[in-house]
Amino acid sequence: MERKVRVRFAPSPTGALHIGGVRTALYNYLFARQHGGDMLLRIEDTDSTRFVPGAEQYIIEALDWLGIEIDEGICLDAPNGKGDHGPYRQSERRDIYHQYVDQLLQSGHAYIAFDTPAELEAKRAEIANFQYDARTRLQMRNSLSMSAAEVSECIEKGEKYVVRFKVEPNEDIHVHDLIRGEVVINSNILDDKVLYKSADDLPTYHMANIVDDHLMEISHVIRGEEWLPSAPLHVLLYRALGWEETMPAFAHLPLLLKPDGNGKLSKRDGDRLGFPVFPLEFHNEKDGTVSSGYRESGYLPEAVINFLALLGWHGTGDQEMYTMDELIAQFSLDRVSKAGAKFDYEKGKWFNHQYLQFRTNEELAQMFLPTLQAKGIENADLEMVAKVIGLTKERVNFVPELWEQTNFFFVAPTEYDEKSLKKRWKEDSPRHMEELLSVLENVSETDWHTTYETTDDNGNTITRWHLDDVVMPWIAEKEYGVGIVMNAFRICLVGAARGPHIWNITDVLGKAETLTRVHNALESIE
RNA sequence: GGUGCCAUCGUAUAUCGGUUAGUACUCAAGAUUUUCAUUCUUGCAAGGGGGGUUCGACUCCCCCUGGCACUACCA
């Protein structure tokens, strides 16, 4: 019988969750859902010195925002973990690790070493490319080079020690990777990795990772490419523990690279180039830094998911827009690319633009409210906000950008754009506007907002404003230019030569406000 | 330095031995628009180099070059 698919996302709470980590979580999630398996979240907090308060909560909230659901382990509705394989925080699993460290010690796969960090440093300075391995371990202070009596004496004296994995030399280790195929590495290049440290009574990543993945019955380990070099060590550990039969399958994902130049994408790149590298804004209590987030920048979660999914994976055809359900249905590990993907922020913006168009005007209005408030627009009429958003949303990539497109609907212009004036405000404009004012004053409130369907010269159905029937004949009769009149009118209402169709603007503004603005413009201009 | 991974337009990628090497982003031009924007159309732009294998290679193999990752009592 096929083993049930169980995957895990296992971040360290050392700060905000990097966007690359988010993609790893996403691929794990897609894989789990596609196979009807479980998605676990485990917190790898074995390095107490790097712990950052709030980071764990941040991770949970970020995944929740993106719609990556956790079936087991630490999650929003179970902050201390749910499921039968807990605890799901490595710092709470000390007793479990002890047992397996002892097992390795007893079976001779590991040994105790007393070398202090200073001694190790000295050794590295003394010998170039020093490696703690089969060739050098007898020169060091450990249970292989010391007598049993000496060892117990050191331990009784309270000397700090570590447990190291005893790597047998000159053995080819085969790692089967679902994305890269067979990777072979000789054990000679592996050092005797530290598995456990008595100083804080915690295992290191490698030990904890293998024990947990085994005990939690993980079937597939999908993680970043930076782990590929240590995969052989992990295979050796499974073997030493007697778990090779149920060892999970490995898949090492390509890295997310800097948009320019080369190297791994980092927080600094985001700061430097002006885009977020984290899903949510994060205030780091430990170092006092603030990191901007996709959510706060106006990104829609579905856009981030779609964008991230395509950074390293692609379907068979030209499809680019994917819902989460489509991704779940179509994702496959063998279509994950092997090469690192440069982070193209422009494409991310485009995705957000696309998904913004799918949202209703009412939804967008709700999302736009905080921006309006920040601009001093209190008690905005939601219906009116939705209406102006409908007129302008295809012009923007992000919700906050709506302000630049709609501000004149909320605030009457007090300044008039010089370039627009130069080009569109002519000598006759004041007289034209005076006359337009009297033409418009005669339009009833009802007619002001009226539209009707008609056909154009090509027989297409178009919507026409009643105001056209009032203003256009007047312009024609006076033999004024349509452009010169309408553009001056626009400047009066907007303050510049931009914005949606003029009658859409007068419709939202209403008759009284429209006339007021023209009056004001006539007084202010020149 | 050592080991490993990787290599198609500027970017993300399609192609799983036979194509005028496709698509999207970006950029440019034109059309549309009484404004700005949108939209539409068109265009620019690629198989790192060298050897093989083959009737035929972007695709398979080798070498070189280049890029990246790892090389901690961090994950």
C-alpha cells in the first residue's frame, strides 16, 4: 500500500518569514492537497540564541493570510499544535531527542566530544581546510581518543560537550531527489556533524529534523536547494537510526535569486529596490527593524500565490493565471525547474493588477477606506467610493494607488496643473466656461444623471449621456472646438487634464458641486 | 580552496530529436481616446563556448566557461 502523503513546513522563528520560505510552504501545501495528504507545521527552534519574539505568530498569520492551510501541528486555531505527533515545537521535544542520541552513542554511530569552540577555532587556524572527520578526530578531545574513565570524569566535572555523528570514510552516498534525480556524494567530504550540545540540552537541526520527520511519518521532504549538500548526511542518519525503509523522499527546490546581479534574494534587496520580501509587515523586537510586507503594500493574497507559484514551476502550456484550486490540480514536482529563479517584481505587480480587476468595486471600496481615512476623508459614502473605483480600477496595480486616480472626486482642486493649463486653457476659456455655466444651470437634477442606449455610426450599442445632448449642440451652434471647451471644463473639475470620461465625473460630483468648481476655477485661474 | 547543483529573449518560462524556437512581463511604435489612463495591433529580443552521438540536436553524452549553494556547537 502506498504510504499516506505527509509533508511539513518547518521554519525557524528567527524573524519574518522570507518570501522564499513562503514558496516552499506553498509547494508543500499544493503537493499535500493534490495527494489528499497532510500538511504539517513544525517550529524548528533549536537555536535559542536566534529566537525572535513574535516570529512564530507571524509565520502562522502569514500562511493564514495566503490561504495555506495547516492540517497538523502549530496553527491559528491551535497555537500549541494539534495532532497525534506532537509536540510540534522542537524546544519541547528534548526527551525524545535524548533517546535517539543515546541510541546512536550506544550503537557506535556517534561519540562525545569536549573540544571547546576556542580549541576548534585554533585548530582551523592551524590547519587549512580543517575538517572534523575520520582523519582528524583522533587528534581531538573526544570519547574516541580518550579513555572511558577520562570521559566520565569530564562529564562529572560538568565540562560542556557535544555529540558528533561518526561518518564512515570513503563511502558513496546516493540521494534520490524527485527534482534532480540521483545525486552521489562521497562521505569523505562530510564532517562529523554535531548532533547534540549539552550546553543547552538541545539537538542541532540535522538530528532534530531526522527524528521529527521519522516520528511524524513525513513521506516527502520538500525544501530549499540550500539543503541539498546536507542531504547525504541525512540519509546516513536515517540509516544509522535504522529508519532507512521509511525514509522520506526528497525534493530540493531551486532558490529565489536577486532581481539584478546574482545571489540569493535577501531583505536588503527589497529595501534597496523598493519591494517587500516578506508576506506581512514585521516589527522585529530583537533588532528593532521593520520589514515591509506584501499585505501592507496592497497585494492580494491570490496574486502573491499565483506569482510565487510560477517562480520555479510552470504548467505544460501558456497558462499564467491560476487559482489555488487549479494549482493544486496541476502542480507537479517533476515540472519544478532546476535553475534558480530571479525575482521579477514587475511581474508581481502585473499579477496584482489582474487580480484587482476580479474583485468587485464594493470589496475594493472596503479595502480603500483606510487610505481615504489617512488622507483625511472621513465618513466616505461607500456607494460613491465603489462607483469611482469602478471608473478607475483598471488604471492601478494596488488599492492605495486608487487615491492618485480618484482624489479629485473627494477634494475639489485648489491648484491647477501648469502643463495642462498651458496646453488646454486658452484665452477664450473663461468666456466659454461662463457660457457653459448658464447652459448647465438649465439642466434638471434628473437629466444631469441620465444616460440612454443608442447606436453609433457602426451600429454598435453605446451609452450616451443626456448632458451630451445639451452641451454638444451648444458647442456646435457657437462653432467652438469640442476639445478646447471640454478640456477647459475638465481642468475646472479635476485640476488637470486627466481622469475618466467627463460625464462620469459630473455624475459623481453632482450638479451643485460641478457648478461650484467651475465658479472657483474662474476666480482662481490667472 | 573543496564538494554539489544549475545553464532558452533583460526577466519568468513553453518545447520532452525534426517548429519560421511559442507565451507572458518589461520596453518601443502605431491605432483608439474631446484629457490622462485603459484597450487593441505590431515590433524588439534567446538556445554560453567547444567537441561528440545521430540522416537530423535547444533537446542525449563529454569537456570548458559561467552562475549559485554548501563547507558552524545557524537553520
